[in-house]
Amino acid sequence: MGRFHRHDDGTAHSHHDHGGDHHHHDDDHDHGDHSGYSTGSQRVEVLESIFAENDVRADFNRKAFESNGIRALNLMSSPGSGKTTVLGATLDELRGELAVGVIEGDIATDLDAAKLAGRGAQISLLNTNNGFGGECHLDAPMVNRALQGLDLPGLDLVIIENVGNLVCPAEFDVGEHAKAMVYSVTEGEDKPLKYPVMFRSVDVVLLNKIDLVPYLDADVDTYIAHVREVNPTATILPVSARTGDGMGAWFDWLRQFRQPASAS
């Protein structure tokens, strides 16, 4: 069964929709029952039901976080942006200061979870592989299941490392209090313009791998300007997770993000 996505303009689509007409050979053949592909009010009601269920579960997750004094962050990016490296450096910095839980979302393998092990955080691995290639994002029911792998009363902060994808993860509320993304200078300066839903949805953007700028045809000001075109209010932090350059501002942002829970 295909997964449906809803965009900020109210439209929705399935991964299995096919654009345009297609042709068959002249010989007759049985098309089978196509009632499941009908459009109109019935399909809209089904889509709304799917998203309503996700939102209910997201609220449940958020209440579970808040009842335990936890702030939750949804961390997103494209594959290869350095998200796991950023997260590893973050765990090293906050170790002994904040009790951090990580929900590690990936289509398959435990490679990223293994990279984060031994850094003082609780890790709950969440593979989305369903035998048909795996989901391209985490949704609220998935995160709810992953919470069973964390000792919530003992945590201050939960970071949800979403599946690497610049489209789908931004469309699903998973119960987080804020969204952040890692955007690498190696991805090209046009990505905010090509994937505006993702960049528009986040509260903070880490512009990663700035140590590579001297070796690339890249201008940091242009990257920042393109983010600003689609999201004028997001905090933008140029960083290098590899060298540590700029990471102090990210750590400070996280500490400030954590404060409302401790004050409640």
C-alpha cells in the first residue's frame, strides 16, 4: 500500500500515483478491480483519516515527553550531509550535562546507531525497512514505538534523527517541540529553493562542512541568502562538525532549547 503525503498548500499525493496516460496493446485483458484508485471525496476522506491518526499519535508522543520534562527535537537532512557526525559531536559535548536519548531512524542497518554508541546517550534504533524498500521518513506511530526503547523519566532531551530525505520528513509531525536540519555546502546553494517545504518547516539550519568552502565553488553568503528566501526567521549556524568550527553556537542553541522544560 502506498504512503500518502500532504503538502503545505493542502494537496496530497501517494508514492504510487502515475502521471499522464498509458497505453496497452490491442488485445483484451482483465484490468481487475480499480475501485481502489477512485478519486474525489472518498479518497480525500481516507487521506484525512491517515493524517488525523498521525496527528493524534504525535500529540500522544508530545504529552509523553512533556510529562517527563523532556524537550524533543526532530533532526533532518539529506543523505550525506553530516547529520550523524553533528549528532555524535553533540552527544560528546552534552555528556554529563544533559541526559540525552536518541531515536535513530534509518531505512536499514544499525551503522549510524553504532557510531553513536558509547557517547553517554540512550539509543533506540528505528529501521523503516518494511520489505518493500522502507519508508522515506519517520511518522508519529513509528516514533511512538521507538519510545519504548528509552527510559523517558531519566532523560532531559530527545533527538530524533530522521531518515535522510529532503522531502517527506518535513511533512509529518512526530511529537517534537522543534525541527532542525543539517544542510551541507557540498549539496549546492540551490537546495532551499528546490526543496522549500523542508527549509520552511525548520527552526534552525546547520550549514555544515564549511571547512570545505576553500576547495569548492561555494559562497556561504549565497547559501544563507537562499535559506532566508524561504525561511526568514530560522536560526542559521555555519558549522563544521569535523573541525568543530562554529559548533559552540549549536550547543548553546540546544542548551537554550532545553530551558523551557527545566523551568516548567
